[in-house]
Amino acid sequence: MDFARWYFTKPWTIVNTMIFSDEAYFPLTQPLNRQNNRIWAKEKPSEGLEYPLYDQKVSVFCAISSTKVYGPYFFSTKVNQYNYLEMLRNWLWPKLLKTCGYWDFYFQQDGAPAHTAKTVQNWLKSKFGQKFVTKEMWPPRSPDLNPCDFYLWGYLRAKIYSPNPKNIDDLKVNIEREIRSIKPEVLISTFQNLEKRLKKVIDVNGGHIEDK
């Protein structure tokens, strides 16, 4: 609620200068969609699908604006405050510096432990100043307000298993390919959707909104 109200106190151009970020895991084997995977038959099916018990997976960071997707960045180990800060310093920040008007950017991240570490928060404040969305400002458990959550990750999960990756390197190639294929008009539409979601949050006084 506070974030939604804060957003609409800013100039309308914030839609062009807001950057949302997140990480997600992608398994090597495409997950089974139990909702859509149905068999219509007179007898109970006797065949099954085999899935690895401990599947390989890749951890991906992306940042998204109304004009660009920054990423993917692949973490080689579990994300913690140290490798996350290293990524921000050595990978993301240099990319932002090369973007026209970078000094106007607002930067968001969620409340994951790696993000809320004091060293990470202080570094981001030193770079973005008042335009950094701090851990106190961003509402917890709000995937319906982050374009990474309500658009990007779902889009990738629907695309990256065609062709089916044989190993982690193939999976990374598929992820990179699909991110590059996202059209500018899709990003614009996604951020227009964001503003509609924020208005709905205010309308329901911070309550649950239907995820559309």
C-alpha cells in the first residue's frame, strides 16, 4: 500500500525510470503442469513420466525496465549477500552506467536475506540515493507488483524448454535467447499493467488483488 501510494507521488515519467529486479531458479527438466496435464481414458493409465529426484538447476538474476531487460546473470552458487553485492558492483552497475539517463533510475529489489544485508542496502543507497526502494518501503510477499514475477519468469518458463535442454549450458542458452527475443512493446505493456496493479492495490486498501 505504502509503495503504491509512493509511486503515484512521483512524476509520471517514473514508469520510464523504474527498474525492478529479482532472482529465480530454473530446473533442467521442465516441471510437470498437473493442472493442464490430463488424460481422458476409460481405464486408469499405466504409464508414467520419470522426473529426476534431485534435478540440476540454475539461479538467474534479471532486472527489468519499460525499455530493457538487464540479464540474465547466472549465479554459480547459492545467492548470498557477498556474491549478490559482487554482481551488483561488477556486472549490473557498469551496465546501468552505459544506459542513457541512468542517474534518473529508481531501483527495486525484494526482501530476500541477500538483499536486506546492511552492506548491500548501504551500497545501493550510495548509488541510487533517494531513488533506491529500501527494504522498509517494498511490501513483503508482493509478486503481483514486480514485473519479474508477474511477467518475466512465467514467460521464460513457458519458452525455455523448446528445444529441450540436454544440460545446464543448453538451458542457459535458451534463457539468453528468449530474453533477447522480448519485444520493446511487450515491456511497455508490462509496465502499463504494473500501474493498473498499483491502482488496484490502493482501491482495495492494500488487500489481495486478482493476478491479471
